[in-house]
Amino acid sequence: MGFAGLVPLHADPTNQPPPLTWLRLLTEWKWDWLFAVPATLGLALYLWGVWRLRAQGVRWPAVRTWSWCVGGIGTATVAGMSALGAYDTVLFSVHMVQHMILTMITPVFLAIGAPVTLLLRNLGKDGRRRVMRVLHSWPMKVLFNPALATALLITTPFALYLTELYRFTLDVDWAHDLLHVYMVTVGCLFFFPLLGNDPMPNRLPYPMRMLLLFLTMPAQAFLGVTIMGSPRLIAEEWYLAFNRAWPPAPIDDQYLAGAIMWATGDLTMGIIMAVFLAQWYADSRREAAREDRRLDREERLAAQRAAAGSGPSTGYDDATGGREAATPDEEDR
């Protein structure tokens, strides 16, 4: 297992990594503070919260812990610090794999991990009140607005790859790093209200959430096909300047990148749709169970009131002045 260095590696034509082989793809790692620090803090704080709950005898679902630690933190670390991070500026196809992980996979697992719920369960009454006040403030309502998040998720790849913006992120280190942060952020803004178990400021009914998922699928496929069929290289001067003697050729690499966006976009959305439907079904069953309990309570209260009364009512007037008979309209109501 090799490490590319002790500082973030931003490969360029004057500072190239060795040729990418299957062995290096599986074993090459680099150190990147941008991924290492947030990943370490996120992992440590989450596990500390789970440990505190268990110390109090409170159960925390293992699937949430796995989703946050392995699915969320783990995939982000692989995207940024494995060979994907070392070669993301050398091969467009590698960058595209990284892009899809950070935007479509990592945020989904982070959302299922329910970090806000974990935080609320570890706080006292005053702390929970303050967190909920912040969560439902107007800036958070704007940030987590489903329409805004959907628009960003759909339009960002078009703006990135069909303009000079992508070339700018290759030339400027801080822009390259900021792009990674932006990808995860946009994914979280989109998936937390749709798939997460946390209390969100803008919760949509399930049919609307389904609609938003369907809107994103054709956009990813269309852009992927566009990239595959483009005769012009994206960031052409950058990739040709590497003058690589090892495959794939730049035009073949771009075709592969478009195919990755198309195929993985549809695949990940299909998996997300399955998770979404499972959540919808589970919530429907919980809601039905709550409604059954409510009706049972009302029946018990009605029976108790009837038992505490002076006697059964006939619904007709009698010599002592009983109530009038119910009209047909009242009976229907």
C-alpha cells in the first residue's frame, strides 16, 4: 500500500503520478487533510454519541451506525484518499467516479445515519429546544428547500462540465478542494429531507419526494450521453498536456466518464428509489399502527363514559325529557 505524500496531492502535467494499474487502483492511497480531518471528527463524534446513549440504556439502531460510519464516512474517505483521489485530475473517468460517490452515495448513507436525531437524544431539554429553533429558522428552511436542492443537483453538472468551470477547478487547488465540499453539501441538501430520519424544516409528502427523485434521473442520463457523444475533449489542453503513454486515450477516457455518469446515475437512483419505497412502506405501517391505537383509545374512553352515565340512552323523548331523536342527516354524520 503506497501513500502519495503527506500533503494533498493535486496532480498536474508537471507533477504526475505513476501509470494507473489495477494493482495501484486497489492499493494506492494519499493523505488529504480535507477528507481526513472531517472524516475523523465525524466518526469520533458519532460513535461518542452512540456510546453515551448505550451507557444510558438507550438503544440506537445498528443500521444507522453502519450507514454513517461505513456507508457515509467510508465512501467519502475512499473517494478522496484512495487512488480515486490521487488520479482524479489525471483521468476524467476517475474524477467522474469520485463525483458520483460524493454526490449520490455518501450523502444517502449520511442521511440514513440520522446525525441530528442522535444529537437531540444526547441533549437536555434546553439543548434540544435550541437545536430545533436553529433547524427551523428561515436560513435552514431556504438551504433545505427541496426545490432549491433539486435545481442544484440537476444544474451543477451541466454548469461544471459544459463550461470552463471544470477547467478552473483543475488549475486552482482551492477550487478543486471546494468542489469536493460542494458535491457532498448539495447531495446532503437533497437527500436529507427525502431519505433521512432527522427532523427537517421542509418535509414533503411521499408522492412529492418520488417526483423529485424522478426529475433527477433523466438529467444525469442526458448529460452522460452528451459527454459520451461529444467530439471535443472537456478541459482538452489540461488532459493532452499529460501526454500519457498509458491507456485509456483522452477521448476514450471521456467516453468512459460519460458512460459512468449515465450508468451509475441510473443505478444509484434505482437503489435510492428502493430504499425510499421501503421507508414509505415502513412509515405507512407505523402510521396505520398509530391510527389503530388512537381508535382503540377513543373506544375505551367512550365505553368508560357510557359506563359512568346514568344509563343507556334510547335517542327518543320520554316523559322525563330525553333528547330528541336524531335526524337522518345527523345519523349520516
